[in-house]
Amino acid sequence: RCLTESDRLNILRTLTKHRPMLAPGVNLQKVAKDERCTGFSGADLAALVREAAMAALSEVFSGGEQPKYVPKSEQLCVNEKHF
């Protein structure tokens, strides 16, 4: 069966409950609603979250625009743009 938007949202919330750290304001409902996620399985959503985390990590290592006043514990946050 195909996952509904609600199913995808619940899975995304579960996958991001502890890690990766999401930046404040990340709208998982918007991600779940995105037509590009239609037909995704739970495994596909897990891969999406991993890829978003890798994009955030890559940005930090490539000297992406990270404000200097952000504490180290919050530097590696996944933003909507990473999805």
C-alpha cells in the first residue's frame, strides 16, 4: 500500500526524533507533503533523512555559511534546504 502524507509525516517525525538534529523551524509536514515524496516507503524516507544529514555535514566541512555565534552543539543542524 502507498503511504499517505500522514504516514510519511509520522515516519519522518520518528526518524528525526533524536538524530539528526533539526534546525528550529524545519517543517516536516511540508517535506511529507512534497509531491516528490509520493510513493516513498519508510526506507526511502530514512534514506532522505540520511542524505539531508550528509548535506548538512558536507556544508559544515566545506565552510558553508555558519554563523560564528552558534554554539558548537548546534552547528550541525539539518535545515529544510538540506531535504
